[in-house]
Amino acid sequence: MMLTDLNHPAQTLPAELDGFHIEIDAARERADIVLERPPLNVISMRAREQLRIAFEALDADPRVRVIVVRAVGEHFSSGGDIKGFLEASPEHVSKLAWNVAAPARCSKPVIAAARGYCFGVGFELSLACDFRLVTETTLYALPEQKLGQIPGSGGSARLQKMVGITRTKDIVMRSRRISGRQAFDWGVATDCVLDAELEKATDALVDELRSFSPLAQRTAKKLLNDTEDSPLSIAIELEGHCYSRLRSSVDFKEGVEAFHSKRKPAFTGL
């Protein structure tokens, strides 16, 4: 599969991807980025850049409404290629956080569906997604302290926003593992399901997200991301501006008419 990086037109995603592949189901408006370097799906340095390009290309693909990040086998990912850190140039390392943050910059909803190990950069990639589905076998961890290092791709920063400084210190400074159930209880995971039901739960969430207006979804994601660190007064003002703009959209008119007609709306994203 050849995908073009729209921010760098001369750069393309090679047909042979490094440890993952992409599946597009146009009928279901869905794209899956599937980690596949068994048995632990280690994410290489090269793969991180390719993942960024993939998200940017899928964000611009009109066939795709929702993106899913998942993995083959029993584990999502045990983390990054440790040897690759020692071999990478400082310039390359400085881009790691930007690459891993690609799901957050993507305007479309992104779901991370993880079972088994979800460590290091695998956890950081999941944290950059909008929704995290886990199972009773899932284990989240940021184990970098065991290597004399700290998370370098947004892990501690994103986690602190979700669970606070006390729990984040417990996870980061002790390299502590937390289960899928605990992640759900703490608000890190969107839902925790039986291991055998992960695919079914992912399918259901994809279809639910597809039922809403693409324009309203993009607007909500950007607003929530942009106002995460804003004072309440600024966040409320920006929300009001976004609400006002959506009132003039075709989708809003369709939604209102469908509500009064007691029918399912046919949103177009306009």
C-alpha cells in the first residue's frame, strides 16, 4: 500500500512497512493500523515515523471516518526497540514525541484496542488516541526507569493529565504495571471488556462513531484538545464559537430535521 504524506508531498509510505500494516474497509469507513512484529510487536524507530505518515495520510483519506490501532497476537506491544535508541541520532530521537503524538493531531476519531502487554511507546501511542479499549489481560506500563531513562514520547505528561501527579509518579517512578480493569477505574481506559470480546467492542465503537456527523466529531476533538490546558472562561468561550459555527452547517440542519421527523440522520460532513 502506498500512502502519501500530505505535509511532505515528496515523502511516501513504502509498500513494505516496518512491523505494521494498514487495512482499509471503505464500506465501513474504517482504517486499521495493525502492529505485527510477533511475539511482542516491538515498535522500531523507523516504524514511529511511518506511523506518523500513516496517520496523516489516513486523516486525508475520504474513505475513512474512524481509525483503529490494534495488534496481532496476545500483546499490543512490549514497547520500543531498545537497541535502536542507542543507534539513533539525537535529531531522530528529538522527533519521537512528535511522531507518537500523530493520533492526537489526526482530526478523525482514533481507537486503540489493546490486550496483553502495552508498555513504553505502545502505551504512549495508546494515550495519544481518543479512545482506549482494554481487556482483563491488558497491562499498561512505562518501564523506562528500569533502563535509567524516563518516558520520552508524551507518556508521563498525558498520564498526569488523566490520573494526577500522585498516580503518575507511582506508575513512572516505580515502573509499575496497571491492569486493564484498574486503567478503566482510573479513567485511563474508555472501557474494559472480556478478552474474547475486544474485537466485538471495537466494531461497536467504530459503528457508533460513524453514526455521528463527521464535522461535529472533528470539531469536538479539536476543541477538547485545544482547551485541555485553557482556563475555564477561555474554554467556554471557544466552545461557544464552535457551537455557533456548527449551527450553520448542513449536518446540524439535517440532525434537527431528522430529530423532528423521528428518523435516522444522514450526515455528510458538511
